[in-house]
Amino acid sequence: MSILSVNDVTHLYFSKNSKTTALMDISLSIEEGEFVSLIGPSGCGKSTLLSIIAGLISPTVGKVVIEGETVQENKKQIGYMLQQDYLFPWKTIKENILLGLKINGKLTAEKTTQSLQLLAEIGLSGVEEQFPTQLSGGMRQRVALVRTLATNPKLLLLDEPFSALDYQTKLKLEDLVFEILKQYKKTALLVTHDIGEAIAMSDRIILMSKGPGTIFKVFTIPDELKQLTPFEARNHPNYNEYFQQIWKELESFETEN
Ligand SMILES: Nc1ncnc2c1ncn2[C@@H]1O[C@H](COP(=O)(O)OP(=O)(O)OP(=O)(O)O)[C@@H](O)[C@H]1O
Ligand SMILES: [Mg+2]
């Protein structure tokens, strides 16, 4: 059964004297355990789609179903890492990463240990008692990722989680996140501008066209790449061929205008 299905979603933003059609007729479904990436030009509605799936905004038309129920009924199954990190500046890093667990009434000694361990795995031991302003942008992004994973959601929505990181850290984190998600059989929908990252991490890539965002094309990543870690996939002989293919599709949007 699909863990997520988005059915005929269209979304408009209204302001006093204008309206923007952000998404148009989006339908997609994601199977349990699948890793899907969403790529497309800036402003094509990727973050809007994630916010709709997370139930933060209601679509103008259409609906979202999570495991056969509405998002509102199934909110706790979703972990959403927003494009901006939104850590609470007055709370320490430790308090920030444990916040979701606390809100859900699931904060136990074991969960605390697990979350702090994840923080260490992601290369951030020793910052627990510091405040977000004392960390760099990339460090804060990693903290936000730990906070998202801490509540152990079934479906992860990740909006450019690695974009503020230096290249080396990004490659390391891709591998780490990939392994964590596989190990715990998580389902993920990742927004990225990085074609290479999408190929290296995903089972499927959904390419969206320029606003109003529609689904333009879906690429299925072949088994020989899917089985590899992101780092290995980037070094596979077939990687470049897929990269070129997707690159050309994205370029075709740029030349349209
Ligand atoms: N709160 C809002 N009110 C009005 N318009 C909005 C709002 N949020 C987004 N938009 C508009 O909707 C469209 C889609 O925006 P969205 O942030 O979803 O794009 P995106 O694909 O995530 O872009 P990026 O890659 O730059 O993050 C854009 O035209 C944007 O200006
Ligand atoms: Mg966005």
C-alpha cells in the first residue's frame, strides 16, 4: 500500500490584489520504504507541496492521504524539516532536538540517549548545552535534521536539508542519512537542487516544471545505482549518463524563457 498519495492537488496563494498558482494538478504516490526526490526550478512549488503534504496548509483543490487517512489524522507519522531551520533561539541544542518528543509526550531516558547519539553521529557532540546562535548555518541544519529524526516519523519530508553544508560534509551526511533511513525502513521525500544528490540518494526522481508547478517527468533510478550508498553511486560509471539526462531536462525549462 502507498504510504502517501497526493490526489489532483492544485494550490493558489491569494493576496489583496493578486493570486499565484503555485501548483497545478499534482498527483503522486510513494510506497513504504521508498526514497523519492523532488527537483525543479526555483519557485515551482516544491516547498508548497511539502507544506501541503505535512498538513500545514490545505490545498485549494485536491487531497492528501497518509496510510488511508487524512494528514490531520496522521500528523504524528510525519517529520518535516523546513527549508529554514527554525530552531528556537532561546532553547539549547539539546532542548531543541528533544522538543518534538516532549510535545508528543514520548520523552524517555532511552529516546534522549538515542537523540544525543544521533547528534554525535552527525558530528556534533559537545554542542548540547549551546544555543543555536553559537553554531554555524551548516551546524544548525544538522541539528534540525536530528530534531526531525528524533520523533521517529514514518514519512520524512526534507526540504533541502544539505544545501547550506560544505561539499565534504554534505557527502558524508548523505551517506549517514541514507543509512539511517534504510536501517529504520523510513520513507522519504527530499527536495533538492542538486541533481547528483537526487540520483545518488533516490529510488525515484520527480521533476517539476516551472510555476505553476506540474509534474513534468519521473525518473526511476536503476537497481545498480539504488543498491549503492550515495557516495558509491556518485562514482558509478552510469551515474554521469543519468546526470546528463536530467540536466538536459532542467536546461530545457531555462531556455523556454
Ligand atoms: N506564503 C506565500 N504567499 C504567496 N505566495 C507564495 C507563498 N509561498 C510561496 N509563494 C509563491 O508560490 C510559488 C511557489 O513557491 P515555493 O516556495 O513553493 O517554491 P519552491 O519550488 O520551493 O522554490 P525554491 O526552490 O526557491 O525553494 C512561488 O511563486 C512563490 O512566490
Ligand atoms: Mg522551497
